Amino acid sequence: MNPPAEYTPEMVRQAADAIIAARPSYVKLITFYAHIFAAQEDARLRISLPPVHLSDELIRIKHREKLPLVMTSEMVIDPKASEDLLKELCRITVDCGSELAGAAQVLSGQSSKVTALFGPFLKAQESDILAGAEEMGVEPKTLAFFLYHSLRPSLCTCAVQLAPYLDSSPSGEQGYCPVCGSPPAIAWLEGEGQRYLFCSFCWHKWPVNRALCPFCGSREQQGLLYLYSEEEKEYRVDACESCRNYVKTVDTRVLARRCYPPLEHVASLHLDLKAAEAEYVASWPAQLPV
Ligand SMILES: [Zn+2]
Ligand SMILES: [Zn+2]
């Protein structure tokens, strides 16, 4: 039995409509990603994963050493659901006239070769991905895009299954995902100003201290910069002078619309450009295909 989904395909579509109304220049990009994310939320309903059991001793060590619960290579997936989703994502990509449409056509005709790379992708075996991309005649980063997005519903579901093993009193200083160890994609401010980070890989959400850099722990007030614009009160960039890393932050308290974290990441790419101009470094690849 899967845990209840926090988001539905309909919620993704509503979030996309609200973004497009506020930022018409994003219509093509958001329309494409709304289809991708809605298909993923739909796929989550059909995912079946074996339970992941971590021993008490292992959990004690992980908590003591502040290690993530698992490595990405240890996450479990539903291969059948991922293969079905791969075909659906290829169809969406062609229908949307994305710049990846040609590659999507190639990959949908060779889905068994793509699905054979799910394991190497999770293990970050770059040479296998490069060889597979060359054999199929697509760009490696395009192949990685389809591999990741086909697996994402499994990864999110696996993270939800693992989350109960986490320490109930987190340190609040962690700049990497406590479930899988990946860097954050985006930050969220909620309620009384509590700050959360979302994992760029499994989309687990964890609380962090607002007054310090999640990457290097710098606490100096003057060392943390906020790139901010009056026209977009809901978005800002939290950048650190010490380590030059940054994370985009969405202030959900001033956002009078439905939001879906991965879509907010796509809808704020202009902030990644701004941060890059100021020579800050993204914690994960900011470039997205259209
Ligand atoms: Zn994660
Ligand atoms: Zn820092």
C-alpha cells in the first residue's frame, strides 16, 4: 500500500496555470513540465515497491555520524511503472514540440535499452550512461533526463517510506538530503518563517535553520546575501559569501496560489541566471531542457 500522495495531477495543473497567469513568458516551459510532473504524480498511484528495512544498529550509526539513510544506489524502484512512464514521457515530449522531441522518438523505440540503464543511473555509473547514449545516438544529458524523470515517482515514494527512520529532532544545519544525501533543489519558507529544503533527487523535504548557510554552516549575518526583487516578493536567492553556493527560496507565505515545488524551481530559472551573473554556484545543475 503506497503512502497517500501529497500532490495530485490536478494540483500540478492548477499550480502550472497560476504560474503561467503570473509569468506568461514561461508558458512553453511550464506547460511542458506540468505534463511531465502530472504524469509522474499519476504514476505514483500505481507504484509498488518492496519495503526497505534498515537495522537499528545501522540507524544509530547514521544518526550519530549525520549520514544520509541510504545512498541513491540503494533506493528501490518499480521497474515496470518506470518503463510505462518512460513511454508516456516520450509521448508528452513529442506532443509538446520540445527541443528533446527527436531524442524522445529515438528513446521510445528502444525502451528496453533505456530501462536497462535504470540501475547504472542510480549507481551514477557515468561510463554506462555515456556508452548507452552513444549507442542510441542521443546526448548523454538527454538520456539522463529521461532516466531520472522515469524513476522520479519511485524515488519520491521510496523517500516517503524511508522518512520514518529519520531522527525526529533534526539538527537543522544539514545542506544535503537526510534520506539520500543529494543537494537541495529549492528552499521553502512557511508559517512562522520556518525554512525547509527540498531534495533535488528524491524531493524529501527537511527543516533547516534560517540564519545560516546550509552548505557551509556560515552564520555571519553579512555573509548571507539575499538577491530579491520587488516585483517578485515570493522569490529570492539566498547566497553565501563564504562558500559561493546559493539556493532559491520561495516564500509561500506571500504566495496566494497553489504551488508545486518542482514547478517553482522551473518557474524561477531567471534567478539562476541572476545568481550565475553574480558568480554564485548552483548546488545542482540549473539548466533545464525546454
Ligand atoms: Zn533525497
Ligand atoms: Zn556557505
